[in-house]
Amino acid sequence: MDASTAPEVIRRPVPAHMAHVVSSISCYRERGLGLTNFRHAAPLALPLLINLGTPFRIALGRAPGRSDSQPSFVAGLFPGPVQIESDGRAICIQIDFTPLGAYRFYGGAVPDLTARMVDIGDLLGRDGRELGERVAEAEGWRQRLEIIETFVLERTVNEPSPAIAAAIGRLWRSAGAARISEIATDIGWSRKHLSRRFQNEIGVSPKTLARMLRFHRACELARSGSACGWAGIALEAGFADQAHLAREFREFSGERPTSWAARLAHTDPRLMREAGG
């Protein structure tokens, strides 16, 4: 990839006082080279994206078309591949919320975002529309990021229930291997009640989140080469067998494991630097 046309990605370290809400903060600017069939497989973050250039075309579980233009939007968890295209003129700032952070920010609206992308003004009203305008008028990445971070902190007023926070912690630390029935028993709830409360605050069931976490664990192992082939990855990531892993890969990434690995091997690295002025 020619460095003069490669997209610029600026990763801003998440401030310590936002770590309980946000997993990443980034600025993205294209310089002539757009995205074609770019995929995020079952993302574990819930994005808030402020568009400053040509909108991305984004679709869930399929290739995007012309009608899939997405300006500034928010989105929930989606247990499948998110496909993205752009024309080389996209510019945006993106805040990725953790599942618990999304509840802290959106409150009870989180389930309405599951497997959806919603215009920021439709969800956040006038405040959301004004946020986009203020960011567009700001000078430089630093000022834009400060505006968004202040906005996020001021609206982070909802607290998830301690039981759901504990359940997510167990699933996250175990990369989806913890038994949901045991989590429910330890909390003192039935599995059915845990699932209902979990969906109300996170947007998906604990079983779905556990599957997504196991899938991402398998992806990590494949990238690191720490396991012996796909059979070893399946075993280490907690799948019943290699066939089980292959089925999950097709659902969450839209590809076979070998096709996923081949695509990543040819993905061009993004240019990155720390956020400045």
C-alpha cells in the first residue's frame, strides 16, 4: 500500500477515568484509498461514530449497497460479520463502548440497538445532532476528541446491576468458557431470569456473548500461532471440536477459518500514531 494514499488511523489512549465505559477511541481519515469488503467479525464493542466526510456503506451480515450509507450513528452488538465499504474520502471519530459501558451511557436503550445501526439524532435527539455539529466545527483532532469525551462523561449516569456486571466479568475473564448455569446459581438467580436481565442491559443473551467471546479467543490464538493447528485452537478456545469451531466461524465472520486466516494475511496495516493536535 502506498503510504501517501493509505488511511490514517489515530488511536487515542483511553483516559483512566473512562476505562469503565470505553474500550477504544480513534480518528480515521482516508486519503484516496477506500475500503472494499472490509469486515469486522462479531465486534465486542458498541460504536458511536461521528462522520466528518463521505459516509461509510455498512451492512450487517451481507455486502453493503448504495442504500446502506451510514452517516453519524450508534450501534449495538451484532453476532455476525459487519461489512464496510468507503470511497476514499471517509473521515470520522469513533468511540467504542464496552458492553457495560454502553449501558452506563445509553441505559435502557441498549436492547433497541442490538443488530441495528441508528442515526445519532434519532437516539440522542437534539443533543446528538448538536454533538455532530460541534465536532465538525472544532479545529483539530484534539479539540474534537475533547468535545466527544466530555459529552460521553456527562451522559454516563446509568449503573448496571451488580449481578449483571459480575456475570459479564466471569464470562470475559474466562473468554466465554464459564458455565452460565453456574454463574446464575452463584448470583442466586435462575438461568432464565439471568438471561432476561442480561438481554435487558447488554442487548444479547449470556449464551450469545459467551459464544462471541470464544470466537474471539480462537481468533487470538490463530493470530499468535500459540496452538497447534485449527484442531488445537478449537480445543484451547473451548469448542467441542474443529467442526464446531468452523460452524461458529461461518456464523460470526461469514467465512471458513482458513478463508478468514488467508484474508487477514493479506490485509494491509493501517498507519497509526498517537492523537495530537
